[in-house]
Amino acid sequence: HKMELHVSKSDVALRGYIEPFGENTDPGKTKDLKECFDIGPERPSLEGPFFGPNQWPSTLPEFSELTYAYHQKMVILAKTLLKGIALSLDLQENHFEKLMRNPISIQRLLHYPPQGGYVGENIIGIGAHTDYGNLTILAQDDVGGLQVMNREGDWVEGTPIHGTFVINIGDLIQRLTNDLYLANMHRVVNTSGRERYSIPFFIDADFNSVIEPLASCVTDSNPRRYKLVTCGEHKFGRFAASYAHLAKA
């Protein structure tokens, strides 16, 4: 049974199964109609927030092998993309490497049941949110339902294009670039009548990496907008608001 691998059993490592409405991403407004399964860097025991053993179904050995191999490939791809972002900011190509010796990463498997009839904002696939870390690499099926807010504040469809990933900028890159790069607000509304599956991978930085605006992104016309945060503190704070089992933490 899925609940045997429930995320609450992993404590603050946040690995395992999350039932419908078990994580609410915009908790003041929306309940999330989705199921998740989360894994991350494999650890023999609980080390602290985001680092601990993965919870694998004992009956599906191929599942753990394939899913973890995909996670490892995504780590490499994310670091490659961050080299491009570093170069775009006139930084050394390896600028992010020193922030990412042991980065927080989450490989998530998502299932969104279809919704019929009138769909209000109180229950949708996933509530409006920005991603918490550096980058998200999203593989989505052909069902659609991803909606992204553009700079005018309108929701536009993130239409699936076969054979491509959707890349989301996360909060930390927005902070680092002092709003030069924006973390895009997005949500999922699955009214297709079909089950939707997607596979987002989230990469952040080391738990204690210090994130603050780059000097080159702070100018007279764009004064410093963010105070210093550590990656882990920022991310864990966002999660604590979304999960019932962390509400007391």
C-alpha cells in the first residue's frame, strides 16, 4: 500500500509518497489534487532536512533503479544548464559549482487525476507557486494542464512539446540575479478528462550555501531587493508551510 511509504515516515528528509491533499502548495487558497512520490540523494540514515534514505517499494526493484538513474542524469543536466546561466551573467562558467558540492535535489513523480465540471481555484492539480530552488527540469506527458503566468499577469498554457523539457527558474536564481531572472508563477489545472503524469526534477544548492544578489546585478536603477538567505533555510521554510506533518516543526 502506498501509505506504507508515506512522506511523514521519512521525517524531515521529505522522501516518499504524498497522498491527494497531503501537500498544499498555495495553502491559503488551494487544495492540491495530486499524488507525488519524491526521492533525492541516497543516504544511509537521516542527516537533516532533505537528506536521508529514500523510501522504495520493496516489490519493485526495477523502479528504484530506473528512478534513481534518472535523478542522477538530471543532476548532471541541471549543472550543465547552470553553467549557461553563469555565462549569461558574465560569471565564470563554474560559478555555481562551489555552491553545489552536496546540493539539495528532489526527483518527483506526479499524478494528477482529471477534474470535471466547474473548476474553482479552491481545488486544482497544484496551486499557484514559484519553485523554491535554482532550477526545475520538467518532463510532462501530452495531456497538458500546466499554466504559467506571463509578465502581464495572465495565465498562459505551458503546452507540451514532444521530446522537450520545460525549464523553470526558481526563487534562488531570482534572488541571486536581483530580479533580472524571474521565478515564474505556475499551476496545474487538469481538465483534459485524462490522467496527467509529469516528472519534475528540482535542483538547489548546498543546504548552507549563502544566496544573495550578485554585485553585478545591483545597480542604481535596480537596487538590492533581497537580504541574504541560506538555501536550506529558504527551501525548508517553503515546505514547512505545505506539509501537515511539519506544521509543528
